Amino acid sequence: MTTHSIFPQSGILGDAFACECGAVLAGRMTAELHAAENGLCSVCLGSAQEEVVPELTQACTACAATGRRKEQITWQLAYAEAEQLITSAVVRGVVAGFEGPFHLSEIADAVRAGLGLPAGRLPVGPRVRDLLLELQAVGEITMLSAPDEMIGNDMVLYRDPQWQRARTLGL
């Protein structure tokens, strides 16, 4: 059985990768395809670690840190199902029930309970986070949290951010 472990290859080729099976892969897309063809996660290339920014890695969220393609596909399908169930209208309705500030975790828990979803069934937190960020972008809610951590010069990390509904001025 051939072992496949893909890693960046520095040298003249620029953005190149190599695999333990002997394949030299020119470019990220070629490496992702090779990973997928061999049952590895196409995000972390089978390493179970994804590089968030240069020199900062974390457990791969696409494959639940397994490095395997099956788990990546399962997560993507679960997220697609969450997109169908958890809509902007659902999150708006939950947010409307909060008078004061609220945390991401509170909204995610309320959505999960409101839809009767068991814990771990769907990626509720990531879907709710994405929708809250959309509501923030259009001005319906305002983030109150300061970042929990600065990563480099231009990236911040929020663990459980807090928002509140935007106040409209009665003019």
C-alpha cells in the first residue's frame, strides 16, 4: 500500500508540493487533487493541520483534524444541510428575542433548541456565526467584543463574540 503524505516543497518551482509516494505536485490545485484522489482532506492535504496565516496552524476544521477526505465530505454536506435549515430569518427571529447583548453561543444554542437539533447533528455554531456576520455587515447588529487574541499584524481571533441589535434613531 502506497503512503500519501503531502508537504510543501521549497525550491525553484515556487508553489510546489511533494508526496511520499514520489509525486511532485506543481501548485496548490494539483496537490489538492492528489489529496482528494487518495482519500486525504484537500484543505490540510492530509496533515490534519491547516495554516490559518503564515506560521500559525490549527487543527483542520474541514476534516475535524483527521486528515481524511471522508470526514471533510461529511462536514461539507452537514454544513450545506445547515444552510438549508438555518436561514437569516431564523437567526433574525432569535436575535429579536434578545433585549441586550448576546453571545454567538447563546444564539447558536437558541437556534439548535428552536429547531430541535441534537448537539453535534449539524455545524450550528459555524452557520450561525456566518449569518451573524452577515447581519453585522448590513448594520442590523453591532459587535461589542474586543478580539480575544491578535494574530500577527492584521488578524484577530474571537472565541465567543458578543453583539447587540443596532439601535435606530427616531428622528
